[in-house]
Amino acid sequence: MAAELLAMPDSELFALADRVCRAEFGTSVYLRGLIEATNNCSRDCAYCGIRRSNPNARRYALSDQDILDAVREGRRAGLSSFVVQGAEDPAFGTGRLAGLARLLRSELGDDVALTLSFGTLSRSAYAELRRAGWNRYLLRFETSDPDLHLALRGSTLDRRLEALRDLRDLGFEVGTGFMTGLPGTNEATLVRDVALTASLEPDMVGIGPFIPHPGTPLARARCRGLAPMQRAVAAVRVLLPQANMPATTAAGSVAPDGRERALAAGANVLMPNIGPAAHKKDYELYPGKICLDEDGIRCMGCLSGRVASVGKRVDMGRGDSPAWLARHGRARVAEAGA
Ligand code: SF4
């Protein structure tokens, strides 16, 4: 099915994906407030600008208070879904991340959705984080090619998939996804990436284009533009009608209208960066990242205009995954937090 969808003419595929998205989510585009907590990564992924071997990355880590302040401000602006993302920083161990969830829950209660993205952890660590109050987790597999995965990330695809199964078993809303246009990939890889994503039945799917970073071994690789990303988003939308799918910042960094193109192909989420402006430029996974000088709350005004340009509207609700709600026997608009 993935192959058939990706073989369709782009205009037909995008129109189909847009119809499927609107049938499930109407014109809503959910906002998630993103906070990039640390770029001190202990890993060395070959495509990533904050890999430990890049001596030019200016390192930083937010305090729990910084994160709380950012979430508070986002909440005052009306957001009800937050994503705390970090590199694999040993200073952010399970105990600290669990404590952070309790801190955020004590302030915000159970009405908000709290998403964590801190890489591959043990099942027991995920269980502790779930109990502490995180209710969503993002873990992209990046490429479905096992050899390429190992070469680029230094760990196995199987381990990543095991972690995704653990997260699902533990009751998280689970997000995964991949990068399009990685060196060493082709159309067949894209088909397998889409098929693997569909087989995992995730609640959230993030798909972004590869953008070469000068501080990495892939500095001289070429960016293959937005087309593969847009086709992948559309194919996944058709295969997973209920998944929440962000129009990624990476898409907006490749072309000024990158996020609108993703929204027109079935994406239904945007993630304004609401962390401290002083550190936004330092979380440089790829070069040319947009919105670095903007105050995150002000970004939300800009995003409203972009969303309106594709005939949709910003929705400040939690945007719970319909599939997750069904799995857990919850009503679609009345989920209690954690
Ligand atoms: S992709 Fe993630 S785990 Fe890999 S080096 Fe970058 S921040 Fe670290």
C-alpha cells in the first residue's frame, strides 16, 4: 500500500491526504509548545549538529525552573500541550525527568498534555516517567534501513523499535517518524520508511527532510528538498488517518512555505518553540533553522497566518490522539491528564 500511494501523482496524493486529514480533524491544526531543554548530547549521530564530536556546538542546559517558566508562559498564552525535548544528556537522568513531570503537574494539573523526547531509555525508566506524569513520548526511528541506521546512529534499529513497543505497552501516546533524503537512501527506502511507520501504528508521526550540517561527517551531502518529505507525509496520513502529524520546523527551514506544504499534504500539528530565545540557536540539529530570534509566544501569531493560508485554523486544545483514546477507552474530548 505504501508503494502504491507513493506512486500516485503528487497532486492526487496530496489531495487525498488532505481529504483524509479533514475527515478526521476538520480544519484544526493543534499547537504544541516546544522547549529544547539541553544540547549536551552523549551520542554522535552522523547527521546531527549537536553530536558530541562537534566542537563548535555551543552547549547549554536549561534548569527545571527555566522549563517551568517557559511552560507557564505558554499556558498563559493558551497552550495546553507541551513537548520537552533534549539530547541524550546524562544530567537529565530518569529521576530528574520524573521530578520535572511532578513539578509541571503540580503547577498545571492534569489538564495539559506533557510530551517527552529524550531518546532510547530502558523500559523501567519509561515506566517511571509515565507514572510521574509524562503522557506522550516522541522517538523517531529516522531510517528503516538497519545497516544505515547502525552506521548513522551507532545503535540498532531493533533497539529503537523495542523502545517504541515498550512505550506503547506502558500507555504512552507514542510518536515516531523519520528523515527523508538521507544519504544512502532512495525511493525504495522511502517506501519502507512509510510502511514501517504504518506498521507501528503510532499516535504521532514526525517526518522531516535531511539538511546537511557543516559540523558533521555528512557536511558535503546534498539536501534533496521538500518533495520526498511532502509525499511521505501524505502517504502516512492516508495510512494512519488518526495520527497527529506535525509540519516540522525542518520543513520550514528548507523552504519558506515548507510547513504550509506539509499542512496541505495532511499534517495537522505545529510546534512553536517557546523556550528561552537566548538558546534557540544553540539547539542546531541542522543549519538554517527558522524562528530563532522570535519570542515563542509571538511565533504563534505568525503560525496562525500560515495555518489560515491553507484553509485551516489554529486549535489550542490538547489534540489527543483519537487512536490512543480508543485504545484506552476514553471519550474523545474528556481525557484526564496522565
Ligand atoms: S540526533 Fe539526538 S541522540 Fe543523536 S546526536 Fe543528535 S541530539 Fe544526540
